[in-house]
Amino acid sequence: MALSRCLEQHASPQGRSHTYQAYVLPVGYPDTALVCGNCDRSGAIWLTLAEADAYPRGERVFEGPNAFTKMRAGDGGLQSL
């Protein structure tokens, strides 16, 4: 379950049931429609270990914590914590 958090104030999110390993930038970042789940800044896509493993295999669409939306990552690569 990916999360959207800004890099300025809410980097390295700690989930209740997930550990986030890395982040990727959404398509068009920083001029993206994806915003941080805690403020109004542009959000990065924070990935769990399984999602981070799927990214190099070409996975670019990640689901958030509910069925409301999905996030499309760009091809810029994984960024470690």
C-alpha cells in the first residue's frame, strides 16, 4: 500500500502496518496532481518493500490505502531513505 507524502515535511513515513523502504516521484513531479496526505505540497510515492521490488520490473501504478485512487510513478528510479 503506497502512500503520498511530501519530501519537505513528511519524509520517511512510518505506517502502522507497513514499513516504507524507498520513494519514487510521480509523473510530472513537482507539477503533479498528487499531493501529500498530510499537507498541500506535491507528494512523492512512498513504497513498501514488495512495491519497491516491483518497480525495477516495470510496475509503475501503485494503490493507496483505499480504492479511491492509484498513483503513477515516473521512470526516474527508486530513491532510498
